Amino acid sequence: MNFVVLASGRGGNLKAIIDAVKKGDIQADLKLVISNKEDAYALEHARQAGIPAVFINPKDFSDRESFDRAVIERLQEFKIDFVILAGYMRLLSSYFIQQYRDKILNIHPSLLPAFKGGHAIKEAFDHAVKVTGVTVHFVIDEMDAGAIILQEIVRLDHSDTLESLEEKIHQVEHCIYPKAIELFTRGCLKIEGRKVTITKQ
């Protein structure tokens, strides 16, 4: 199976995925990395690993769907079977989701459905929760609402700062995301409504 990673930032999860592919922990080919940010360090991670790295500028397109159609064209060129979002700071259009329905995975830094959106870590910290965590889920038209694949708890200590909590979250992300991707590639995920059953682990 061939897959793409869409990323907008530093590429920490992308690096973990690249490493997992190299070690054989993910039995699929990472064929392409695309970013909507020209200076995203994720693109550099891809180049260092010899993976095609493409910047597509949203300003060149009139709306979200036009941009997504351009992305889909690239995915078709590389015969992409499924899509991984890794810190991708754009909402996907309905058109994109229809093209890869049940084949788009995302990771979110909270225990969904708590703290949806782009500031989940800070919101959990500001609420002084005792536990937060990480969720890997399928992507649907509603933001951060797709069927949940894996979750892992992250506990907050009295000594935690926002920065230390972010680091804890990222460490868990880098472990849990490759695991979820491998389950997907081995056909171990069965979606029934909002429920994902993990089979033949």
C-alpha cells in the first residue's frame, strides 16, 4: 500500500512515521509528503529521507475544494491508497473526504470528544484536568468526530507546565500513531458506525 502524509509544521509525527517505515513496523510505502506551508520543517524531514516533498500554496486557489482537488491530483499521480494527517492545519473539504472515505487517519492531542480543535493541549492545561491524552481517529466531514481507532492517557502532574505537557503528549503521539497506521495497513480495523473494532492483532 502507498500512503501520503499531509503536514503543516515541525513534522515530529512524520519523523516517527518515517522511522517506523524504515524499521519495518509499518508495512506500507510512504510515497509523498505534502504541506500547505512552504517553511514547514516536515518537508525537510521528507527530503532527508529521500521522500518527494511538495509545497502547494493555498493562496493559488479560490477555495478549499479547489486546493484539495490539486492535492488529489498529486495523490493520484503517486497512486496513493490512504492518507495520514500529521499536524495538518487545514480542514479537508467534503470532496477530499469522499475520494478517500475511511482511508484518512488523523491524530489529535486530547481524549476525544474532549477538547476538539486546534488548541487542545492548552485547553486541557487551562482546565487543570487530571488526565488528557492522544486519539487516533478516522476523518469525516465533522471536525475531530470520526470513529476512534486508538487512545492513550497522559496524566498531568502538579509540576507540569504547558511546555512539559506538550512534550508528554508528543512522546505518546510518536508511539501510538505508527501503531494505528500499521493496524490499518494490515486490515485490522473494522468500522461499524462510530465504533472501530480491532481484529487479528
